Amino acid sequence: MAFTLPVPRAPLDDSSTRWYEYELGWATAEGPPVQLLTGLRFDVLELPADAGFALLRRCGRTGPVALAGSRMRFLVAAGSAEELPGLLGWLEWGGIALDLTALGPGGSIPAPVPHVRAASSAPPQGAAVWLRPPEPGREVEPSLPAFAAVGRRAGPGGGGGTPDLVRLVDAAANACHRARLVRTNAAGPHAHAQPLAFS
């Protein structure tokens, strides 16, 4: 008697892939976990989670934001990643260790659990999650921080609906710097001091 094996079930990531590809039109790469490709529809500004939460408290308008472990990821307009070093220099943050990076063409991030699925069940331990999810059926590009058009401000009161990338990067750099100082001070005033010698 021949035994037949059941057809394997589709991996859990399959529903995530469908949601990202068909609901949002975003390019993905197979996982696990499913990866979102950067540099096509969006780039990603990445910073430590403590700095990211401070930034979220200060900035009302951002694009979609995800949390993955100790890193927070802000989706920004495609092309922003290559502008980040020059922008930080122009904002006079150049040469300061900020732990602020950007992913553009050729990069990827683990896809956060779609908020539709996350609402029905808890995401797996350590999985990336949306803090400010993208809206299905809506183009993501208009919601992403980008350079303001010359002569007009982006965001509220400026006539444009796009958050301003320059303001976001400046606020992110400030939050990263403050978070680093807080972490250093939390380690104690003598954390880096030379031990005392007694004779």
C-alpha cells in the first residue's frame, strides 16, 4: 500500500507576501521572513528604537513606521538614502556618531506583520510590527517624507501633503544624539573612568 503525503501547507509568510504585493503593490523577496525591497517605492531611515520613540512623540507627520527589535524604520521617499550623508553634513550633523542609517536600492527589510493579520492574532516573538501602518489601496508615495519643492513647504500649512524629509532627518539626528547621551549617562558617571589605585 502506497502512502501519500499531504501537500505541505503554504508558509505563514504567504499571506504577508500577498498583502504586500497585491494590496500595496510593493516588491518582496521570499523569506522567511518575507523581505520588503527598498529603493523602488520607498527607502528606509533606520535608527535605534529609543530615539525612534522620541522622534514619534515630536513629529506628528511621518510616513509608515515599523519596529523590529531594537531598531525603528521610517519609510521615506525613494532616493532619500543616497541623500542622507550630504543632508546630515548640510544640517551640521556630519562627523557625529548618530547610529542613523538609510537603506535604498539593493536593500531590504523584514516585512512587518500586516496590521490586518496582527489585529486577529499576536505577531510572532521578535517579528517586525507596524507602529504606523501603510494604508491598503492607497499610493504610499504621497505619504512619504520627501524634499519640499522649491518655493513651497511640505506638510501642514505649506500646501503640500508630503512630510518634509529635511525636518524629519534633522529631528531624527537630534533624537539619536540625545538617546546616545542618555544611554551614556545611564551607564553612570564613572562608567568610562579609570579605576582608582590604592596603595
